[in-house]
Amino acid sequence: SWWPARKYAALMESEAPPSAALYNFLGWLNANKKPVVAGVVVVTLVVGGVFLRNWQKEQTEITAAKALSDIRLPYNAGELPPSGTDAALLKLAATYPQTSAGAHALLLAGSTLFAEGKYAEAQAQFEKFIGQHGESRWASHASFGLAASLDAQNKTNDAIAKYEAFIKSYPADPATDQARLGAARLLEQSGRE
């Protein structure tokens, strides 16, 4: 019988009254109600704004990707795309310039224009891509496309320089051998070997 009473007494002794720090905090909170409420509101608005911005960006990415998937592109590299494909790609790139799908559409527009033999227009799109998305995973494609566009327009010196820049910037890229051959061919044709 002494055991439960002793246990109860030990529990009673261990329960300390609330600390003075808690009372001080509650007093400070009571004295500063308005600034605390204003701070909570500001933090809530900032967090909500960041969440909303990220959500909108994600929705824009999804919409742009869907729009890109709706544009018909040929399955075979040698097959020409349907008429108007380049215009549809350029429109998508202009509508969604800050999205991954918009960047990809710009690159595909350059490739489509090149395939259609519109080399000056392809050059312009590859240059635009490099200017806007130079750090993209597709930058090597645009760089090679730019060199090939200059080559196709018989702009020999510019094409050689772009091929050489491509080789230097992307030595492990699968198109590096093509770039070396293109540069060597142009150097031979110009007599500069």
C-alpha cells in the first residue's frame, strides 16, 4: 500500500509549475498582437504566392508540352514534315518561350526549315535558340545546325568557324565526326587545308 502512495508523491513532485519564460512569452504575444498577426498574414501571402507561381509555371509547362505533342512531325529523318509545320513550331515557341517545350519547338523549327531547304531561315532559328537557350541540353544540336545552315548557304568561312567551335565545345557529341568532315571538306575546297 505504501508503493502507490510513494509513486503518486513522486509524480506530484516532478510536476513543476509552468515556467516564467512561458508567461513572459504570452505577455509579449498579448502586447504585440497586431504585429504578430500582420507577420503571420505576410508570411502566409508570400508562401501562397510562391506556391501559386510554381503551380502556374507547372501548368504552363504541361500545356506547352501538350501543344508540342499535337504538332505532327515525321517519324523518319528523311521524310519532310507536313506543310505548315515550321509555322506551327515557331508559333508554339513564341507562345511558350520560357518552357522546355517552347525551346524544343524552336530547335525543331530550325531543323524543319533546314529540311525544307530554307537555310537562311534555319540559321536564324538556330542562332535564336543558342541566344535564348545556350545552356540547354539541345544546344549542341542547334550549334551543329547553325554550322550546317551556313555550309548549305556556301558561307564557307563562317561555316568552318562554326564547325570548329562545335568540335571544340562538344568533342564527345555523336555529330563531331560529321563536323570534322564538314570543316575538312570546306578547308579543302577553299584551298586552306
